[in-house]
Amino acid sequence: MFWDYFQHLRVRSHLSFDLWSSHNPRSSLGIVSHQVTTPGVLHSATLGFHQFHAPYSGYNIAQVLPQVLDKLKITEKIGYITTDNATKKDSAFAELGKILEKTSIVFNRETSWR
């Protein structure tokens, strides 16, 4: 049912994600999707929770995001991405742009997706 919801999604899905670090060199990435349906109802769902076994970097964040989006087949349905202003997330957006450049999706880290 969860997968079917995204397959038939007719509105853009906006993402938010955050990272947490622990004292053992593990880090965790949580990815959440948000949609507002036609009657104006907000729906949110956790898309993924990934654990890095080393300190995270912009490069490895950017490797995980497309995998999660591709698995759900919603890469082309993404609207905006919201996160905090950590430097590693800036580099993640730069890396994500390089990855998506290989597809037909245009990614601009200044305006998120278009």
C-alpha cells in the first residue's frame, strides 16, 4: 500500500532530511516526504532511514538520496527539498546535481528542483 501511494501520486512530493551523528563514528540520515493533496490535506511519510558506518560527507549523502527516490519511482515527482544549512548538505546538493545530470532531470541547488 505504501509503495502504491507513491506510484499513483499526482502532486509533487517535497522532501526534508536531516542527519545525526553519534560518538561512535556512525551517522544516520532520515528522509521524509510531504505532499498536500487537492483538498489541502498534508500527508507526510518517512521514506528512508540510512545509517552510515563512518562520518557522513556530502558525497555519501548524495549517493543515498537517489537510491531511495528511485526505489519508490518518485525522482521525477520531487518538488522542493528542505534541510538545515549545514555545509555538508550544500556539498550533498552539488553532488546530487552531478548524479541527476546523467538523467533527464534538471537539478538546481539554488532553487531545489525544477
